Amino acid sequence: MQASTSPQRVDIDLGERSYPILIGPSLLGDAATFAGLPAASTALIVSNVTVAPLYAKRLQAALQGRFKTIHVLTLPDGEVYKDWATLQLIFDAMLQHGCDRKTVLFALGGGVVGDMTGFAAASYMRGVPFVQVPTTLLAQVDSSVGGKTGINHPLGKNMIGAFYQPLQVVCDLDVLTTLPARELSAGLAEIIKYGPIADMAFLDWIEANLDALLAKEPAALAHAIRRSCEIKASVVAQDERESGLRAILNFGHTFGHAIESGLGYGEWLHGEGVGCGMVMAAQLSQRLGLVDQPFVERLTRLIQRAGLPVRAPLLSPTDNAGRYLALMRVDKKSEAGEIRFVLITEPGKAALRSAPEALVRAVIDGCCA
């Protein structure tokens, strides 16, 4: 395919909280990328043991002319560390380094680093500026955009956090070259998601270009990231705090979060849970008469081609569906104990709906068989 890999920009329109998403090669190490940031004496780069050795020095060098002191904090890597204890390490570092209200935090890593750094920024001195520098495909197309920050609780994923927007998001295509195949597939789940909920022409494009995406071709990745960010930006601009429309971005997540927390955080990657969760949500949509079987089969084939699981794991040897239901009731979209799902009402459109428990059980039983 022909597409430019030169830096592109997508803007999140939120009035005084608006900010750009920059997409392109060689952005992370370029001082010009960060030229619009406010002046401050101190910056703190928050990363993890996997990403920091690869990119922390490059980012530090790019920021040298803008900040007098640049500290680097390296956290353990993995969803299992998205918790209070690890969050406290960020606060410890900020207090030990005497960080003030103008200190800028840089989240250099995947979704876990981004979510926790954002939550720390929202909380420290009741709010300090931060920048997202996502290094996974999933973070570039989803978690770094839109201002959702937080940590997990043993009883529920992302249940503790805040809406807090970054100053900018920097999606450097070059960092994806070091991304393991499993992490790449996890990111493709969030890209695929945007088709059924908002843009079937984009789903057509993903089907036609999936091999190029799996091969990490820069032009294909640039287009996929840009279109994903455009769709998310449009939704977030209309519903920043998820009072309605923004919930459609959670297609597949209700089932997926249950899988993640039920297996233990980190056993399945977030994108793997979402991929399988989209198959389950599509099947529930079909059982409710909203979409036809060919649509479900088409989506399932694409998810499988992307290297993602389409069969759900058993979470209980006795009452597996009951275990899923219990976990899904601890979901941000639930109301008064009623589970609400993002369902495809027609190809390219989604809505938040409840469903009869018998149908949900049948979907779970079928997907776990």
C-alpha cells in the first residue's frame, strides 16, 4: 500500500484540554517533538525494565535542552504490577526528587506504564502535567489516547483511577520494530475493534492489509494508528467522561476483562482478552438478532488471523458461566448489578445494552466448549 510515514497529527478536541497525537518515525529522540511543552526545571521519565534499556536514554537526550534535571524511574514490567504498591514507587520518586507542580511526567512504555503514570500525574499535588510516549501498538491506538488513567484491583480491572488528559501523545513508529509478535497481535485487537463499532470501510482495509500489519510495514502501521486515533478522538471529544457514547470503545472488554481478572492479571495480555471478548460480544449480538452469522464468522476469522485467541478459557470447574457473570458484574459499565455489554447493533454501529442471563450463559458455554 502507499501511505506516508512522515509525521502526522491527530488532534483531541477538548477545549482548553485539547492536545495533539503525533504519529511518525524518529519522534522519540527528536527535541523538536517536545518543543511545545511548558518550561519546567524537572522532568521524570517513568518506564519499565523492558523498555527503559531500549529508549530511556534516547528520550532523555531529546529533553536535555528543555529541562534542567531529568530523572528516570524504572518499574517492574507486567499487568500484575498495575497496583497500589507500584503506583507508590512513582510518588516516592517524585517526593524524593522534590518534584513540584510544574514537573512534567513522561510515560515511556505500554498501557500499564501509561495508565499508572497518568494516575500519578492526576494525583500528585492534585495534578501535574504529563506526556504519553507509548511503546506498544495497543497503547498507541488505545490506552494512551483519551485520558483514562488508573490501576487494577484484585476484584476488578481499572476500577480505581481518574480522567486526566496528557499534554501530548507521541507515537514513534520506530519503537514498534522491537515489539514481540504476541504484543503486536494484542495491539491489532484494539485496531480491529474500531471497524465493527464505527467504520466498516476501515475493517475492509484491515482485512486487506493484515499481512502488512503483521510484518510491521511502516506505511500500514502509520495508517492503522492514525485511523484508530481519529475514531477514538472523535468519540472522546463527544463524551470525555464516558457518560454514554464513549462506552462503545469497550467493545469486547466486558468479557475480556473477566478473562484477564479471572485468570490472574498477566496470564492473557489485555489485547488477547479483548480479541476473544469481541468474538463473544459478536455472538451475543447475533443471538439477540442484531447481526447475522456471516458477520460473526467474518470478525472471528479476522481476529484469528491476527494471532488472537477466539476460544475463551475456563475460569471455574464447577460453574464457569457463573464465574464469568460474577466478574462481569464488577465492571464500570454495570448498573445496579446489571451487566451491560457493548453490542453491535448493525455493522459499523454499536450501543450499550443488557441481555438475558440465559443468552449470556449460552455464549460463554459455547465459547468455552
